[in-house]
Amino acid sequence: MKRILFLIVAASAFLSYACSQPLQTPTEKTGFTQPANYEQIRQFCEEAALLHDQLELDIFGQSAEGRDLLVIKAKNPKVSDSETLRVLFFAQQHGNEQASKEGSLLLIRDLAEGKYDHWLQRMEIWIVPQVNPDGGEENRRANSMNLDLNRDHVVMQAPETRALHALFRGFMPHVSIDVHEYQPYRQAWSNYGGYKQFDVQVGVTTNINIDQTIQQYSLNQVLDHIERHLTDRGFSFHNYLVGPPPSEGITRHSTVDINDGRQSFGILQTMSFIYEGINGRDGFAENLAHRSQGQLEAKLALMNYMYENHHEVVSMVNKAREMMISGKMPETVAIRTGYFPGEEPLELPLKSSATGMDTIVIVDNYHPLVKPLLEVRRPMGYVLPAHDKKLIEWLDLHQIQYKNDLPSGVSVYACEAIERSQTPYAVKKVLSINQQDYVYVPVNQLHGNFLVLTLEPLSELSIARLPLFSYLLDEYSMYPIHRVD
């Protein structure tokens, strides 16, 4: 009895001491000389959750090497779910992007210290500080299966990606933020004569099948607020740019692929962003304090905006999702797109690789616009071969709804496949099929546009173009996934 009493007193004393001391992240304790390792992250998250009764630490899966995947949930239980804006941050899909994780730990610190309790009157916030703990331990981009997690959101071969999508579907956030770092110090840019030196780049969704109201609002309202917040605090900002040096190719605002964290959630009509902080020259700890603080400030900018505009954002996202589920969508889906120039060239600030001086380059091959190259009429749904275990598992992984019976009065069309080196062409043939051999996947569900983009054989994003599903074109004379109209 005395021993139990002693332990209770000791625990109370520890909590009293901890509450009297400012919470620090593991990396803060080193003066930002060493990024936190997995065990330190876990211990810190446990401490943070103990400090605040509205914070909870949960495990939502395991990495390929068996490390727990951690999420901090911040929620005021007195606030109705129907009135709450749900926000998901997830960081360090790439293990060699350390400050993406460190900025997230700083945000957890501030929440645990109660600095932003007012946010929880309007928002519920989930933070995954480290999606790829195995890669983080080795400062390696890929996970331990040598998979790039940010290229695994369609097939979902990695346990980390599967767990993240299961977490998303259980939470269904209105806003998601995929946190990364970019490496500006590449040889091609050195040869060109200058490096991008933005502390933080933020990108919105760019696939044009994502609700355009959400996209334009993100671009014109949210990014403007983030830029002003960062600039006022001494950090540089730019709308996320990718591409080689201007002398070698087009400059654009990222990919239209739905195979990454931002677009894979965006195609489900989520207000989704990518954060790209600047990495160090060593790809590890150089300038880590400034990098981490820039990541934190970019998060604070977004959260302050969402707090002030939560009703508008919730309404916008809910409306887009309801339209997708009810089928009140445009008649066509763009399955191939291209990048096109805008009206003006881009004035791109760079830092000279020779002198270190700031300069501005005029980029004439700036292609900020995405336009359709090929559109298809939205079908009622698709039929997939029921015996194909890979396809059925894929549907289940994404929690895509499917049925055993076709609706009455519909027609089924097939697409002939030609040689792998060429493109399958959509010569349609009316089929009489044995329903027992197929499952029916309706398009009127949240994954509707995702389904068209991944199942149409002419789509640039078709799963048949990915190695795991290449057999759909290689082993069949007739493309085995059929349209239903």
C-alpha cells in the first residue's frame, strides 16, 4: 500500500514539475543541432498529450519495420462535430526531409502549452509528425521497402500509405496539409547560375477534376494570407514551383497526378495543400532552426486563416463532396491534361550560385495553366472481373463501394487493347456479360473522379500504366474493365 502511494505521489510530483517547465521538442533541447529520432518523437508526443486534456496520442498503424505511426489529436469535446472544421497535417513522407517533422513537433508543443486553445472552439486538428519513421531514422527518402511513399497513394503498396489513408477516411478532414522540404542545391541549378531560396513554398491542388471553387479559393485567398503572414515574420514565400532550370524545360506548379499525398486527398474534394520548406545543403541538419521555424509559421498562418473562415471552408468542402456523391458533377472528366503558358512571364527570384547575391530571372517558359487534352463522358460506373484479387483488394484498400448486381436497363461497353507500346483505343462494343463474373462499381460516390481517372485505359493516370497492374494491358486482348452507361 505504501509503495502504491509513493508511486502516485511521485507521478503527481513529476506532472507538477513538467507543467511548471516549458515544453521543448527533442531538437530544441539540442539547440537544433540534431533532428529528433523516433524514440524521442514518441516520448515527446506522450509528454505533450499528458500536458493538455484536449490532446490525445493515438497509434494508427505500423511502418514496414514495425514502428508505430503516431498521431496527435487536438479536439474540444464540448464543440459539436457538425460545427467543426477538421484539419489533418501529415509530415515526413520522405525520411530525408527533417524539418517537415520538426515544424510539426513545434506545433504540437504550442498546442500542448495551450497557446491556441481558441482554435479548438472551431477546429479539430490531427497531426502526424512522421509518416515514414523508418526512412527518418536513416535520413533516407524512401521507406524500408525502398518505396517513395509520396508516389504510392493510388496503389498503396506500403503499410504507411495504407495506414494514412485509413486515418484520413476515419477522420474525413475538410483540409489536409502534406508537409515536405525541397532541395534547391542541385547541380543543374548551379550550372544555370542560381538557386530557389524560398523558406517555404505552398502549393494547392492542380488536377482540374478537383472542385474548381476549392482550387481557386485555396490559390487566391489562402495562399495570399500565408504569404503575408510569412513575409511579416521575415520568411520568404512562393507558390510551389517545380521543373528543371528555365533553360532546360518548363516551369510549372507541380504535377496533376493523384498519386501523391496532396492530390490523392484533393480528388476526394478536400481543400488540400503541399508545404515545401527549404532543406539544408547537407540534406539533414544545416540551418535546422530557421527551417523548422519557417515550417511552424506556415502552419500557423494556415490555421489562423481557417479559424477565421471555418464556416466558409466547411460549407465549400461539404458541398463539393455532396455533389460528387449525388452525381451532380460535370458530364465529362479530363483524363489527359497539358500545361500551358499564362499571359505573363514569371519573375523568379533566385540567389546566384556564384556570388550569393539576390537576382531576378524572367522565365518565359512559365506554364501555370492546366487544360484538358482528352475528356470522356462520365459513365454510370464500371464492371471489374470478380476473380481479379488484386483489383478487389485495391477497391477495398480505398474503401470504394461496389456491388454484385448491375442496375437494370444499362449497357456495358468494352475497349479493345492493342500492343503495349501503343495506346489502347476506345472502340466500344456492347457486351453480354455474366454478372456473377463481375462486380459493379458505381461512379456516384466520393471516389467518383478517382475511379474515372484510374480505370479509363486512355487516362494518363490509369492504374494499367503502373507496374502492379500492367497485366491489364499485357495479358488481355480486351481491356477487362468495362464502362457501364
